Amino acid sequence: MSIQLIINPNDNDISEIPLIKQIRFFISQIERSNGVKLTNAGYLPPTIVKELYHQKILKDYLIEHGITKLTKETDCNIIVLTRILCEMSGLIKKRNGILTVTKKASGMVDSNKLLPLIFSTFTEKFSWAFFDGYQNESIGQFGCWYSLFLISEYGNITRNSKFYAEKYFEAYPHLLTERSFDGSIDANYYCYSVRTFEDFLNILVSLSQPKTNYQIVL
């Protein structure tokens, strides 16, 4: 597997990024509805949730394997993440229980300016620990640029995630705070792998797709 870093992607590059495609569709849902009224509990209505997920832009393992049934926003982490990133980046706003698209979004969603905004929001504002139970909130997110450097250096051949985790913790040994049940440090490696590859890179470059070359567009 080869992963390439591209600094100035064009619009076509950006359109192929799964998370960008999902955000653009989500914004279009809100625009088509002239604003989305949230449930009494403050969540997206089930019709919006199901329509968004059924685009199959990003899939949830538990839902796809019938472990979890999609009935509401909180059943799917990727939909929760999509909404959070849109709110944190200022693309949408909530007022009186209604989500609407901002003026900022109108001039940005269809342009290549969307990627730097979402990327910075994802790496600097959103906590990567949001969906897991690990105590150390910094693993993976702190020094994420170093992880991208490691992939650009060593991604010419297939390597398991532990290879990258070991190099990451060599650079940031102070983050080795998690302990497995047997007292080993393997929990740190697993935490790094989940946050970096499954929760971050996978939804940006879709690492699970059968391609020879992947691109991390920054």
C-alpha cells in the first residue's frame, strides 16, 4: 500500500474524500429542507439520519453486520461525527432547535477550501477520544502530523499498524500511559491504531478500498 501526500489538491481530489462527500451531502440535506428541526432531545430526525447513511458514503461496521439497527443519530458514530465537525467548523448552526446552513458554508462547501477547514477542525478542535474509553485523550491526535510523515516514509509497502505505533511512541514516549489487563503497553498501540487509522485516516482516504495507491490530501 502506498499513501501519497498532496499539498494542493484540486476539486476532483477533494470530491473523492469520503468525509468530504458525506459532509457535502449532509449540508445539501439541510439546504433542501430549509433547515432541519431537531428532535425534542436535540438529535437529527430519523429520516435525515437514514437518508444520509443509505448513501453508503461511509459505513458503520456494527450496522452493516446487523449488530446495531439504525433508528437514530446516536446509533452511528460517523453521522454524529459529521454533525459535530459541521457545527465546530461553522458550516451549520443551531438556533431554537433548528439546524441551518451558515453564510460561511454557502461560499465554501463546493470549493476546495472545505478540506483545510474540516481537516483543521478534525485535528485541532474535535477530541479523538470522543468515541472510545481510553483515559489518555492525546494518543494519536497529539503529533498526528508525525503519523502522516511516517506513512509517507514507510507506506510504500504494506505494514501493520503496530509498526507505526512503535515509531510514534518512540517519538512521544510520555504518551505511553495506558495499560492492558496483563500490565503490558499493548493498549497504547491499539488506541493509537483505532484513532489514527480507523477513526481518522480511514474516513479521509478510505483505506479499506481495493486500490494500489491512496492519497492523503492536505
